[in-house]
Amino acid sequence: MGDRGGAGGSRRRRTGSRPSSQGGGGPAAAEEEVRDVGPGGRAGAAPAPAPDKDKNGDSDVGSGHWDLRCHRLQDSLFSSDSGFSNYRGILNWCVVMLANVFAVAAFQVEKRLAVGALTEQAGLLLHVVNTILCFPAAVALLLESITPVGSVLALMAYTILFLKLFSYRDVNLWCRERRAKAKAKAAPAGKKANGGAAQRAVSYPDNLTYRDLYYFLCAPTLCYELNFPRSPRIRKRFLLRRLLEMLFLTQLQVGLIQQWMVPTIQNSMKPFKDMDYSRIIERLLKLAVPNHLIWLIFFYWFFHSCMNAVAELMQFGDREFYRDWWNSESVTYFWQNWNIPVHKWCLRHFYKPMLRRGSSKWVARTGVFFASAFFHEYLVSIPLHMFRLWAFTGMMAQIPLAWIVSRFFQGNYGNAAVWLTLIIGQPVAVLMYVHDYYVLNYEAPVAGA
């Protein structure tokens, strides 16, 4: 009875203190009303439902003056007691920023070599220490939270950076050697430092600036020069067409992969598991069509749309990113013409240096294929966390394949043989990697369980 009387008294006091419709009602009445209301809403009433929360866990912003508390007991995210462990964004930041660290380190080494503060042997040692292929590989292998797609993109970025810095070091070394010979002959150094007579040509060591370095790192080429050919202006219509192509073809590739290629690969797992060779061949031929179509779209998207867009923005004059590889009558001609930036790098920094050191053409060509095979395997096996050497074997198999095609096929027959190897060879490698990845990551845990 006392409790009821108390509750009833509280209600009577609140009712009595409520201002009438004709009165103004002072602050004391409002304070008393708020003081009588408990956490559950009205005194003596059932607890009110908790306010709705958005996807971030915050209370509904429409609750107004009822949100009397906005703090709770909690630790900072960097504290060990918080239990927070999702630092993927910081990892992505490190991947982006550390690329600049390697580039700046190579730049500082070259600056000191130019003024004689370092010997060539010490500079070479520092460049070797600054080798960047091991860092992304270690991160991709040790951190399980990184997806295969993210690993591929990171490894591709660092591989491109490695090739660019390799060329940057080589060209500056050649300039120093030329300068030393010119001094020995008492002739002006760097008169034709880049083989051209362009206006405002830069000579060594005036090229060692951050502006020059980052222009090269962003330019659509792997080979460094002191004076790149430049286009006179940015063609806005040309750039807009390339950007629209990039947008459209990106969506097209994603759609074809999701709706056509992935279901075909999934349907190919059971024949591989059962070793049903007739079904394997049937699935392989069925996969060859979407795989080849996507590869052709990717070629146009990357080598024409993307690289031309970047070149236009940077007014980079050399637009020979590919030649007529579709007319290839030999495997060798295809590899020399479908990816000109890589071909120029291999020719300039790998093939010709081997010839100058006394290697035969066959040994130098084999060395180029070996290096290409290493990078193909590097970009595939590390993201998938498995080493099967299918990509390496496929690239090295190009050497005997090139001999067979050139020996037994000529003219249009040779061109047809090249197209056949492209249509069939790639799906074989794709299926082998997908099968091994499926067995390693999906069947093995089930069997263990």
C-alpha cells in the first residue's frame, strides 16, 4: 500500500506541477518533470524499448532529448585490452607508402654516386639491399587476411617498380661511364646524352630530381631515359574516349568472369577430381572460349585504353605499347610484339647485356624466357600460397614450342598455330591452378575434419 501511495503521490505531484494550457510554466516545472522520469520512460510504467540503432551501432538520431548518455566504459582501439585486430587499412597504407620509400632510397643512392660520395661497388650493394621483390612476397605469405586478388595487385605494383628502378640504375650507370670516358678524352660530357637533339634536353646529372623520378615512375614505360619524347598537348576528346572504354570494359570483364567463366570452372572440378579425361577435355574446350575472350578484352583495356589514357595525361609521346602480334607467324614474334614495354626492358637490360658479356643468342633468349617464367610464377603462386610451377613450366615450354612452330608451320599455318596455343594453353594453366587451389583450401580441411 505504501508503494502504491508513493507512486500515486508521484503521479499526483507531476500532474499538479504540469502547466496549464493557459499558463506559461516555468523552468522549475520542466526540471521536476524530467527528474520524475526514470530510465524506463514514465514513472511506474513498463521500460520503453531501446532506441533503434544504425549499422554502426549508434542510437537513432531522432530520439532527441531522450539521449541523456553518450559515453560508456571502453578502451582505445590501439590498446591491447580493446581486442581490436582489423588493421587492413593501415596495411594498405604501408603498401602504398613503402613503394615511395624504395623509390626515394634508389634516388638518394644515385645522387651520391653522381657526386662521387659512393663507390660503384657500394652503390650496387645498396641497390641490391633495396631489392623490393622480397618485401611484398613476405607480406602476402605471412598475412592470411590478404586476399589473392589484393596480393596480385600489390605484387604487380612492386614488380613494375622493381623493373623501373632497375632501368633507372642502369641508365644512370651508363651516363656515369660515358661521362668518365668523355673526361678522359677532354670532350664535353653529355652532348648527346640521350641520342637526341630535343629542345631543352637534360644531361646527366641534372636529371637526378624528384620531378624527373616520379614522372618516370608514373609514365607508361619500364625503360628510363633522360629525355622522354613528349606530345605537344592533352587531347581531351581522345582522353575521354579512353576513359569511357576503361569504364565499360572493366564492367564487361567483371560480368563475363562472374557469369560465364566462374561457373564453367566450378563445373570442371568434379571431372578433375574423378580423373574423367573425356569430361576434362570437354570442360577445357568449354573454358577456352570465355577465357580467350576475356584475355582479348583485357589486352585492349590495358594496353590501349589504360596506357593511352595515362600517356595522354602525362603527355608521354611514345605510344607503341604493342605491335601487330595478331599477325604472328611464329611464337617468338608474338612474344616480341604483344607487350612492347616488357619486351623493350628485356632487350635493353637483359638480352643485350648478356650478348655483351659473351653469351650466345640462344643462351640470352633462354635467359629472357627464364626471367619471364620466374615473374609469371611469382605473380601467381605467392598470392595463392602454393607453388606448383604451372606458370613457370608454361613459359619455359615456349622455347621448344617456338622451335616446333617455326620448323613445321609457315605463313598462315604458323599464324593459326600461334592462335591455337593462345586459345588452348591459357585455359590449361587456369584449370590446373584452380584445381590445386580448390583441393588445397576446400577439400583438405574437410578431409581433416
